[in-house]
Amino acid sequence: MDPVNTPASRSHSATEGGAPNARRSFPWQDRPRGSSDVVWRHDRNPVIGRRPLPGVQGIYNSAVVPFGAGYVAVFRLEKTTRFPRLHLGRSLDGLSWSIDEEPIRFANHETDPSDYAYDPRVVEIEGTHYISWCGGHNGPTISLARTADFHTFERLENAFLPFNRNGVLFPRRIGGRYVMLSRPSDNGHTPFGDIYLSHSPDMVHWGMHRLVMRKGGDHVGQWWQRTKIGAGPIPIETRDGWLMIYHGVIDTCNGFVYSMGAALLDLDEPWRVLARTDRHLLTPEADYEVSGHVPNVVFPCAALHDPAADRLAIYYGAADTCTCVAYAHLGELIDFVKRHSVVF
Ligand code: BMA
């Protein structure tokens, strides 16, 4: 089948519809009968498939948040230049998207044509939405912007020096300071990487850096995450600590394999790891995860939480090509992390 016309790629090239007063619905499917997996895939993944718009090669590793009557997304979008930019999308159901053809522009900053932008995360803190992403500024580092309305965007200073990736803000101040996870890296494909955390009084000056979690090693429970790790969605505050979903990478004879894991961090001192999965929650197995522009990648960047029904919808990029959704019950996921924990 022509990939341009797969069912998954048709839905979101049309303007997202719905009655004028339609309200958002939570993206959800129950665990398939017969499965005991703690995280399971949406059965019509990818929700944004190959060649989703004319001249667009792929949309993946992207962030989704509830906003207004529906959801807003900041997408990593690559046209056939393969140069990544951030584009805005809107949806009522979190699955079918209307996506802007032009990248996000900043009211106070002219984007340099060499400023690539990828792997965004979005979080609301005290009524303002902050976007963090990996931006190219003489090498990758963590870039920041904020918006009140998803119409006007204000660029902030970069948080760190190059090289750094996977900057993920906590959804509230802790001890009076903003807190961000990140993963110091190199200018290439980074065959190493541990998760750190930094504090800021103002979203501009970052310091008080702490090591949070190291990559794994040669032990059971560390193998699948032995090459590098990086924070994924915005951490979720729970009674048992901050739930941090992350990616763990193993280097195989055929290259890196990116899987999904989870950890619990102390609520007041989030650099203290309370529990951490000794096994992955999701690893590339579906066709759209094992084949694509970069095979064998599941890369979570966002999660929606429905506390009333204990439901979690996790957005992840698959094979650096398309956007997928997986589901879990938050309570079960926390129990799973505690039951299968290894801390090192
Ligand atoms: C990482 C980032 C991600 C990407 C992954 C796999 O270093 O570039 O955007 O999904 O590699 O290619």
C-alpha cells in the first residue's frame, strides 16, 4: 500500500472536526483480552503515520497536553529536508490531529535557519505552558519557550550549554524552585548518558545540579538500559513519588534499541530514586517500531492522566517515523515499578 494513503495518515490531514461545543474525550482503549502487559498499545497505531502531510516525512517524539476544549500538541515534524522543527497541532480526542503547516514562531526571537528543534515536551506550571526541546545552537542543548494561549510564543534563554538532550520540567516548583531533568550528551549519537536534575529560581538561571539515575551495566535488571537513559514525559505526582517514565537504550550488534521504563522519585528531593523498573514496559516489537527511518525505537515524550478513572495515555515516537499511543492504569504501573524494582 502507498504509505501516503494509509488510513492512519489520512485522518489528520483533514481539518479536525466536531460540533462547535464539542469537548475533549480522553484517548483510551482497555487492555486487550488475554494480555497481562502493564502497558499496551493503541490498536490503530500509529495515530500519525508515515507521510502524514504533503512534503512531510514524519512526525514523532512529540508532546501533548489538555488545553481549552481539547488537546494541543507540539510536534517534532520533519519535511523531506529531514530538518526537524516544532509545529503546533490541535485535537478533540487526542488521536486525530489538525497540524499547522508552518513551524511555531516566537514573538521575541527570529529563528535562525540552522536552529533545529526536536523532541519537545510541554508542561503547564502556574497557568503558563512551557515548552522544552533539544535545540541546535552549536550542538544540541535544551531550549525553552513559554506561551499563555498557544498563539503567541516567547522564546526564553537556553537552559544549558551544549551538549544536552531530554530536558523535562517538573509540573510545579519544588522547594520554591523550578526543576528540570536533563541528560548531558555529546554532539553525535551519544553512546552514554545518565539523568541529571537542575534547579532554577526564574526559568533562566539553572544550577544546583544533581545526579538522579545512572545508565545500567552488566547486571540483570540493568541490561536493557545499559547504554544510556533519558527522561520522557513530564513526571506525574503520585502518593508514591514522582512517576518518571523514561527511555532506556541498549547497544546491540545492529545498533541502539530504545525501550520504555519507569521510576519513582522522592516528592521533595526528586534526585532520590525510590524505585526503578528492572525490565522494560514496552520495547520495539510492532512493525512500525522495528522498521522506519531509525529502526527499533520507542521514545515516550508525553502522558495524559485521567485521575478519576486511573487511566494513562502515553505518547511515543516509533522508529523516528511516526506517532503512537500506549495505555496503562497508573495504579498498576506504580505497583509494577515497586514490585520489579532495582536501584543502582
Ligand atoms: C536520540 C534522539 C531522538 C531519537 C533517538 C533515536 O538521540 O535523536 O530524537 O528518537 O536518538 O534515533
